[in-house]
Amino acid sequence: MQSRSLVPQTSPGLQLPIANLRNVFRPHDVERKLAKLPARDHESLRATYERMLERGPERFQVKPSGIPEMAALYEQLPNFTDALDDVRRHVALSQDASDGIEITPMLLLGPPGIGKTHFARQLAELLGTGMNLVPMSSMTAGWLLSGASSQWKGAKPGKVFEALVDGQYANPVLVVDEIDKASADAQYDPLGALYGLLEHDTAHAFMDEFAEVAIDASQVIWIMTANDERCIPEPILNRMNVFEIDAPTHEQARSIARNLYRAIREEHGWGQRFDEEPADDVLDCLAELAPREMRRSLMTGFGNARLAHRDAIEPEDLPKGGAGKTRMGFVQ
């Protein structure tokens, strides 16, 4: 499926994305399928084909115009250094060439709450493409990724189809969250579609079971997250680069908390009422939490400090231990 240049390369100093247009399906295939549908029945499938033809096959394929400045990401995600290094290598390969970014599917393996999904969101922002989240822990059948046959009542396309056909990008970041919690039964394999999707050659003609039209999913940037690799089939593990993400050290956790404080303060008009930097004892309290919990704790802290008419958060402003508070086990 073809691609063509849309936007000339911008100044590397600006780090704006270069965009090509790439066809993610063949309109002729859709027209043939639509023509074969009976005059009545299959209303949902008919609407899907008509939507595809109306939108057309072209989607943005984007990449940074130069090797992006990633120092801030390394600072925000200090325990993701190996994964960030891998991204930098792939971005470097795509520079000064018409090739799109090709990133080997990656598995982020580590305990809950350490920022795996946040990493994926930051990566999508860095690359200039969109992000789609597929929560595997909520899966009840194997068709969430690949779609269900139109013969089934209530059937619809899968998440890959939605990301590429209904989305804007030919190379979105697609996050398969908690892949180790996918529930499988004798009839459906929730991970079955991944065997072909994670292979670059076969992903060129991915067949969604609802639409039954070949979709070019070869440019999708795959990120999987898991807590336990033992629940993931070996053939799928072999298709990915596996990164074991450790809990941050105490100093790394303090750095994460400091960056979150600064970000929240800058994102809100009321943030200017507060000190530019949090106190050391506040950072020590926040560093005991998993990164996922830090933002909620900080928002509570800002609110309590404001109620007390103070311009600085104090340790007593933060939520006390108890339900919903996740303590972080540090790496020594």
C-alpha cells in the first residue's frame, strides 16, 4: 500500500513532525465487498464499508523531523532508560530517509503503577502520532483486537481496524495493556491476532474479521505492558523486545515527584500561587508512593494548602496512608 509525501521536512531545530500520506486499505477491495452485500441485512457492515469509502484510505504517517531532544523524558522516566534508548536508536535510523519509523514491538515488564502506560503516552507525543489503549484485563473474547464476524449479533470491527480506519494515523502507538491478564478459553484466543500483527511482513495485510478487508497494520508502533511474563505465550514474547522496568530508586522517585509537581503547577492558572519547588520533606513523602499515585496525592496537597491559605504544600496536606495508597518498593 502506497505512501506519498505530504509535508516537506521542517527545521530539525523545531523538532516538528514530517508527515507522509499512506494508504491503509485498497478502496477497490471495499467496493467489491459492498457490491456483494445483499440489498437488505448487514446494515452495520454496509455502514462500515460506506464510512471507509467516504473517509478514503490515506492516513498520516508521521515521524520527528530530527532526533528529538529527549533529556526531559529521561528525567521524567528515569527507570525507563533502556526503553528510551531503544526508541532513540529507531528514530535515528529513520532520519534523512523517506522511511517511516519502524520500532520493534516492546514489552514493558514490571509492577503495577510504575508508569508503563504513561511511558506509552509520552512516546506517542514524542513521535507525533496518536495512541490507542487496549485494556486486555477487560477482554472476554478473542475478537477485541481482530473484530468479530459480521454473522454474530452485535459484531463490530476490532481495535486495530478502529485505530487505522477510524483514526488519523497509519502509524499510531497501540498499547496492549496488561497483556498477561488476557483471559483465554477453548473457543477464542485473545492474543491470536498478535501472531500476525507483530510480524512486519504479515501485518501488511491484516484481515479484520468483521470487515474482511486487508488493512495495512505494518506501521503500528506496538507497546505491551505486563506484570508477569510467565502468562505470555513464548512465540509472542519472541516477537518483542522485553524491557524489565524496575521500581524507581528513592532518588529517582523524588525526581519523578518533583517533575510532577512542576508540571501540575505549570498546567493550571492557580499553580502560580504556589512555590516553584516542593519542599524536601514533601518530596520524601511522595517518593514513598508509586508514580501512578503521586499526581492524585499532589492534587490533594495543593487543595489542602489552598484551603489553609498557604503557598506551599506541607507533608500534612498530603493524603494519609490507607485505602488507595500504594507504597513503592525501592530498588537499592
